[in-house]
Amino acid sequence: MLAAGNSAAAPPLTRLSEEETMFHAAVRGFAQEHLAPHVRAMDETGAFRADLLRELFELGLMSIEIPEEYGGQGGSFFQSILAIEELAKVDPSAAVIVDVQNTLFHNAILKWGTAEQHRRWLPRAAKSSVASYALSEAGSGSDAFALATRAADGGECYRLTGRKLWITNAAEAEFFLVFATVNPEAGYKGITAFLVERNFPGFRVGKKEDKLGIRASSTCELILDDCRVPKFNLVGEEGKGYKIAIETLNEGRIGIGAQMLGLAEGALAHALAYAKQRKQFGKPIAEFQGVQFDLAEMAVDVEAARLLVYNAARMRDAGQPVAFEGATAKYFASQVTERVASRAVEIFGGAGFTRDYPVEKLYRDAKIGRIYEGTSNMQRVTIARQLLGSRA
């Protein structure tokens, strides 16, 4: 048994290494200096600035885990989580753009793509090509594997027909990881993953959604009308798409947890600053116990969410299964964010209900956390299955 204080003891989950600290500081600097001045305008127009997107690539934030040999940063999954968290403090829309690129698309290609696919696609994804992840359809939201998009064998290519809905990054993306079935009668065992490029014949990006929150992040419909996809663009094996989707979403949910964590941290920071300078009855409202209690509960929620998210991310980097941890982190962090953002609005009072202050936007942005990459009810299902199954 190790004695108390032994140097071999594991470091705290929240302690960052020197490399992580430097990375964290660089992302924070970008978010505060380059991103923050444009957040309100991007929310109002519902579009992310092209120059900021280029900067995300130039800083390496769109290629964190891509190996250096392909032009990426050769970083860790935990660094992706740090980047998502830090960006979300300023603008959750920017955070989800980076999230989908790193935790969903890159993870899937790195794990399931061939060496030749890595050589062809990863340098582009690292340098300039935004990526998207296309699973959801009108009839397959929570029931993700009830998808109807069909992939027929066309000899030298596959021919994909169907529609995808609510696809993040679609307006800007050049790469789309599309899930379709090669055999509807086989159920989930017919689902297969394909990399579709924007210029493929028969493919187009359709309607862009006008959303409540994360408005600068594009969400669009995809239309595949006998879209011809080369056999080379099959990702993994036929009929293994369900496995790719499950495993990438298990990790992607940690990214959503990080987005919600960052959003909550941002809301808390705004509430703290406002409470210190806003005066009522001759003194700052931060001196009133009711406000102090709200701030204290907000801080507890944020810290608890941070521990769940960081633990899940570090477990993933350690090569351990994260289905339970990812679902737990996303479920809890999305609850926390709604509570914290709501209380932040209340601390601001009437001012918080206006667009003159940032907490109104953060409150709108918070709602999506309980919906995408698996609703809160689906996270409950996953957690319960883990408890009653292998974790029993």
C-alpha cells in the first residue's frame, strides 16, 4: 500500500500538464481576442465568419488528434476537450464546429479508415476541409438505426439515395461521413459508413435551419439523389456502420459535455462580474446572501460537471471504454448548463433578459445540450443498460 503523500499517487483530474496548460492558454487567448468581438453579430446573422474558420485551421484546432505526418497537431483527445470547453465559454457555436471535426469525424476516420484513406483525406481535413457527421433523418432521431437512406451496389461505386436532417457543419463542410443501409432487411447490420465529398454527383446541401441557439453553427438538410460514391470511400466494412456510429458517439458525447461545461463556466463568470458591480440598496448585490447562495450552487454544479467530463476524457486517452462515462458526462453537464445559464439571467435581472448582455444568448445556446448527440432520455437508457449489464 502506498503511504499518504507518496509521489507515485495519481495527479488530480483537473491538474493540467505543462503542455496542456500552454495549449489551454493559447485557445483562451484566441477565444477572447479574436472570437469574442464577433459573437453577437454571428448570432444575429446565423453564420460563422469565414476568416475565423480559417484561423481555427491555422491554430490547429480543427486537427488536434490528426498525426503530425498528415499535417495535424498529434495531440490528445483531452486537448480536444480543453479546446471545446474554452471556446464554449465565449461562443458555443465555435465549440461545436471544433467538436464535430475532432471528436466525431477524425475519430471515425483515424480508427476505421485505411492507411490510404488516411493519406488522402486527413491532410485536407487538417488544413482546410470542414467535416460533418450525417446520421440523423426525419424518421430516425433517437432511433438512430431506423434510417432509410439506401446504398445500392453500383459496380464501381455505391449509389446513395435519401435525406439527412439536422446535420451540423453542413453549410461549410467538404467531407460528410454519411450512414446508409446496404440491406434494409438486415436492420442495424445493414448500416454502412461512407465518406461523401461535397462535389459528388447527386449530392447537395439543402435547407439551413433557423435555430433558437448556437445560431452561428450551421445545421442543414442533406439530399442524396442517386449520389455516386466510389468504393474507395467505404469507411470500415459493409454492415459495420452501426459499430462506427456507436463508438464515435460514445466519445462525441464527452465533447458535448465539454461544450456544456464551457458554456456554464462562461455564464458563471458573467454572473460573478455583474454581481460585483451591480448595486442595489447602496451595495453590490454580491453582498446579499440570496445572490451568494445562487453563485455558490452554480459553482458547485460547474465543478461537478468538470470532474465528470475530464474523467471521461482522460479515460478515453487511457484506452478504456467510455460508454457509461460519456453518457453520464453529457447528461449531467447538459442539466447543469441549463440551471447555471438560467440563474445567470436571473442575477442580471431585467438586463439579463435583453440582448445587451451575453447571458441571454448563453441561455438560448444551453438548450441544445439535452437534445443533440442523443437526448437526455437516451443517455438515461445508456446509463441504465450499463448499470444493469456489464457494470452491474
